[in-house]
Amino acid sequence: MEKTEFIWLNGKLVKWADAKVHVLSHALNYGTGVFEGIRVYQTPKGPAIFRLKDHARRLVDGCAMMGIDLVFDGKQYDYESVMKAIKDAVRANKNTDYVKPCIFLSGEEVGLNPVGVPASFAITCINMGAYLGKDADNGIKLITSSWQRPDYLCGPAGAKVNGSYVASCLAKREAIRQGANEAVMLNREGHVAECTGENLFMFKHGKIFTPAVGESILQGVTRGSIIQVAKDLGYEVVETAVTRFELTTADEVWLTGTAAEVAPVTSVDGRVIGNGKPGKISKAIHAEFRKIATGEDHKYDIWLDYVN
Ligand SMILES: Cc1ncc(COP(=O)(O)O)c(C=O)c1O
């Protein structure tokens, strides 16, 4: 990760090193925050934020679910002003390819009661590059994690709540320890849910399958984009329950996420997927996705928010 110059904090641009919170902030101790990860692509018309409206919607909805009021330093924010703040942060920093807005209970508090604890809004811009490593396009290795994807009874599975990511961190560590790049997390039913920070797709019997929204997944913004792109390319996409058996015996498997973009999978738990090389369907979908995100294909210009 490469740092940038400024972090947008509660309405002000502060130097990276000066963006600090107290050790007793509620979010640090209890995970009471909501965040997003958003990509910025270079286009012929300058930097563009990919699907800003959808990410801002999920962020604001997540805060509503957590009961976090959008009041920072006494100023009330809403969906529109959250989007404007994200744009301002990107505009202030050169070389941004990834933005991480985070709204969290920053007030100093001991005890679980979040009611009345003041919140802060931080927007960090970085240069991330390839999240799963520069060789990810050649195929990544997955393991199946022993940790379960937290479901709807454990918290708002449809929002990116800071505290919910403990299971993802445990699973990611498990994957790295076993020499893999990512971990598949199963849901309470034992079905394939998703990876630690990505949704999962597979191609089998001539169709594309991906775990349905009810399978304890995050309804990824990239997932939605890839479903649309795949349908436009003429593929049938089925959102359903996916088992480990189906995943392991698929012809192609790939991950989607804002950070990972589209990452082909070449093995799961040491079993080779397809011919052990990135599949042609995920490659074609990825190529089309990149054209759209970088403004080369104008079909989904509505997904781009130009910064300048
Ligand atoms: C658990 C989880 N699943 C899936 C995704 C992919 O979602 P998106 O495409 O919106 O980045 C993410 C990343 O945000 C995630 O954290």
C-alpha cells in the first residue's frame, strides 16, 4: 500500500500522520463502525470513481442499521454529502486507486452501550495496486476456512461492519499460513458463501453460478457489475446455493471484489480447477469489466463518477 498526502476527517483535509483517534474510541474497542472500499480508475476524462452511488448507499444504509447518526463535528451529513466528501478526498490526493471511507464511533467510552457516542467520518485514499498480488492474474489458490461466514443472526451481513471482519481476518491468516492466497468461507448450512473480502463465481455445465444473496454473502458491488457484464456477453447467470462439491469440480472459478477486481482461481484445497490455468470466461469478463471501469467502453458510463 502506498500512502497519499491527506485524509479527509470530519470535513477537513488533514495530513496523513495527523489523522488520529483516541485509544478509548468505542469503535477501536468494540468494532462499532461501517466502512467501504471503492476503486478509482484512470479514464480518458481523468480519474473516475467506480459505482460511487452504490458504495455510498451501502455505507449510509450500514450506518442506519448500526444506529450511527451521520453527524460529524456538529454537522449533519446525508447520502449526497457523503458522496461529495468522498469525491473531495479523491480530488485532494494524487495517485489514488482505492478509497476507504469509514464512519465509526470515535467517542471515548468504556462499556458496550453505543447510544449517544459521537461518530467520526474518515476517508483514506491509497495506491493499492493489485490486492491479491501482482501474479493474481495467473491464478490464485484458495483453501476452505475452518471459520464460518458470520450470518444474519450474527449481525448485518449485508453491510461492511468493522467488527464483523474478525472472522475474515482469521480466515485470511489461515489461508496465508497454508500457502494460499484466499479462503473460502462457508455459511451456517455448510454452503459456499464467499471469500474474506470477495464474492465467488463458478462456471459449470455451461452456466455461471454464484451464491445467492440469502447465502450470508455481502451483496458485492463488483458482483452485481460482473453479473450484468456476463449476461451482456450471453451467459446465463444463476444465483443459488453452491456446495463445496460443485465449487471444487467446476470448470472455472473466479473471485470478484472492489480490491481484487476479477481474480481467476486455479486451485481449491489443493485440487486443481479446470486445467489449472485462468479460464477463458473469467478472462473475457474481466477484460470487458476493465474497459467499462476505465471509460473505454461507454455502455455503463452511469457507473463512473468523474472526479474533476
Ligand atoms: C466480505 C466481502 N465480500 C465481498 C466483497 C466484495 O464486495 P464489493 O464488490 O462491493 O467490493 C467484499 C468487499 O467489499 C467483502 O468485504
